[in-house]
Amino acid sequence: MLEALISSKTRIRLLLRFFLNPESQAYMRELADELNESTNSVRLELNRFHDAGMLDSEYVGNKRFYKANSSFPLFKEVRSILLKQTGLHQVIEDVIEKLGDLKMVYLTGDLAKGKQSDVVSLVLIGDPDREYLVRLISKAEGLINKKIQYIIYSESESATIDFGREKFLLIWNEH
């Protein structure tokens, strides 16, 4: 659906990359490698987003790191559109917020990389009601027409995993 509104696949992938996890940051070459795009096309889109105020940037050494500008006036709306496009809004509303003892949820897999996918891959941190989770996931899969796969880690188990890596996008936390 986004392809009908936005013709640039690079632009869509960068929007997904930054607005699904607004705390993540990356520099141009890293993004070009991650998205398998030329540095020139990534640079053009990053400059376009930065000039529009959608992205913030800062230099660390000789690298310019970009991240979503949560103060951008349309930040919530852009994020909402992307969550709806990926089906994540339904997962958050129908599954995550009703599970009880959940601390964090990360998106991983192709969607976390800004690619289209028929599979939503989640990492759940906490101790949710597993029987209820299975029922809710089944309901959500029917609503979004995507398969949802998940893995659950306790808080202590999750302490050994580096969720700061770019393949994990934080999409929900209890705070």
C-alpha cells in the first residue's frame, strides 16, 4: 500500500527503519549496507528527511548518525501509518497490551530491516499468559493476514542478549 503513495523503495525502507524504532540510529554507509542500496540513494533520502525535520543527526567522529526526530510535528502520524502498514498496530492493540506481565517487545526479521514480509517476528520479554497469547496471536493473524512468530525470554534471560543491535527494533515497552 505504501508503494502506491511513495514511489521510492529506499524512502519506504528508511521510514520503516527509523520510525518503527525511533531510538535507533545509524550512519549512511551502515544503512546502505543494511538496505543493500547505493550510498548515493541513501544519502539523497537521508538529506531529504533531515531537511524536512523528520530526522535528527549528530556527528560522532567523522560519521554522521541519523535517528527519527520525535519532535517532528507529524511523528506520531507517520509512525501510526507505518505500524498500520506492517500490521503491527493490530498486534500491539490485540495482543501485546492484553498479555499482562510483559516488559518489552522487539520486532526482528525482515520487517525490522525495513523489508516487506508476510511474517511478523517478535521477541517478548517477560512472563505473559502463554495460553492467552496463543489465542490472541491467532486472532491477530486473521486480522492482519500475516503469520506471527514469537519467542519469549524472561527478564533474566534477556539480560544476556544484545538488543542494541540493529536487527532488533523496540516496538513496545511497559513505560
